[in-house]
Amino acid sequence: MDCHFGWGGGTLVDGWRKGPWTPQEDKLLTDYVNIHGEGRWNSISKATGLRRSGKSCRLRWVNYLRPDLKRGKITPQEENIILELHARWGNRWSTIARSLPGRTDNEIKNYWRTHYKKAKSTKIIMQQQEHQHHDQQKQNNQDEMKEVVMTPQVIKQVVLASQDMDEMMKYMYQVGASSSIMNEEFYWNEDENLGRLWNLDI
DNA sequence: AATACAGACAACCGCTGTCAG
DNA sequence: TCTGACAGCGGTTGTCTGTAT
């Protein structure tokens, strides 16, 4: 059974409230955690009368109410850390978040999703340009090797568009990347080279 | 001024791992 | 060893807000 509360309210499902939290609910949860500490999330509803599931309470505390949370935009430094760690760990958001004090896995996940989607479009455009480039060469009946100039900006875009190191390297070789960092040594020393990559002044 | 669109954020859902009984 | 409760994680969706047309 669903019961809609209207503006500022939530929805009651099987006795649990869902939807946006109210300031009153936030206060109940904050007071409880300040007294009892984190954990035992399922006890909160019984102890405080808060009609929220343990899961919902934990999420609200971790992502919004925790006092050590950093507010505001992701800084360029944090962005570089996220990109580097994502290249290394993939979608292990909680692992990445541990390297960014005050940032939550949810926040990083949302940030990546927004910017990754943008990068994905960039990748498609780059592939289209590559195809056009290739067609042009065919049309001109030129038999020379194709070469894409890999500026630092392009390299960073490729990393942004890649799911992982393997895909990135595959793509860079696919487009015939020409860059001083594109060599065997770079491929096999990914940790060190990611550092070098993000030190590029772009 | 109205509308469409994209970005940012908050919250939920389903799954998995852990641990106590 | 098995099982259920719980916490945590990643994926996904919904909503709000700012900006472009």
C-alpha cells in the first residue's frame, strides 16, 4: 500500500517512509548517531520512532549527515585522483572514496557517471573523425601509414573514455597513436605512467 | 517568457559478504 | 555446516536546478 504525503513528504510503503528526508527526520537520526554511534541501523526505527529502514538511515547518514563530509565541487586535484584510481580499480567506488577524505562513494559515482558519459561522446566523435580521416586517405589513393597526433589533451580524453587500462591501450593503438609515451615501457608500467600522464599540464 | 535539455545530486533496489547463533 | 540478520556496495532512477534556444 502506498500513501503519498504530498509536498515535502514521502511515501509510506509497508510501514516504511520513502523519499526525501525532512529536517525533523535528519535531527532524529543525527541525535541517535551522536549518542549511540554508527551501526545498528535497524535499531534506529525502534529507538527513535523514525519510520525509515536501516538501509535508508545508513545511506542518509553516510552520504549526507556525517559531520566530516566535504561540501562543494570536486577539485581538479580530486578529479585527477578519481580518474587515476578508476583506471586502476574500475568501479570500486568505496575503494576510491577512501582515498578522498570527506567524499562519499555515491558522490564519486555520480561525478564519474556525469563526466564519463560526456567522455563517451567524445570517444564517439573521435572515432567518427578517425573514420573520416581514413576514408579521405582511401579516396586520395594514398598508401601511407595513418597517424593521429596524440596531444596531451587527446590522451587525457582517451583515458576518460576508457573503462580500463587495457581498453585504453587497445584504443590508442587502434587509432595509430603517435606519442612519445606510447611504447612498450608505458604499457607495462601502468601505475607509474598514470602518474606521469596526470602530471601533464592540460 | 516558455520550453527543452543536461548536469548534479539524493535516494532506492538488488545483490553480496560477513558473522553470530 | 547451515541459516538468517545485518551492513555495505554498485547500479539505477527520480527530481531539482541552471542554461541554452
